[in-house]
Amino acid sequence: MPKMVTIKEAAAMTGIPCYRLRCWCKQGKIIHVHTGTKVLVNVDKLAEYLNTGEMK
């Protein structure tokens, strides 16, 4: 089961601003899921993107 967190929580964990994470979600650069008004980010895939700069 993947660990999913809100954009605010992901920003707090990584130090990346919320607006940048939202942009990456809109561009399809990181794995995310829309749940009503919230967007949940897959933490493992976010870490992979930050380490390599690309999604596999």
C-alpha cells in the first residue's frame, strides 16, 4: 500500500513550496490522486522524482 499525504504534508516533509508541488501534479511529474477537494501525493514516488528528476 503506498503512503499518500496531502500537498501541505509533503511540503513540510521536503521543504518544497506547496505551489511547486501543485504545479508538478498538474504537469504529471509526480503521482497523485484527487480526493474531493484534496490532492494526495505518493511519498515514495515523490522521493524517486526528487532523487532522479524523472518518473519511471
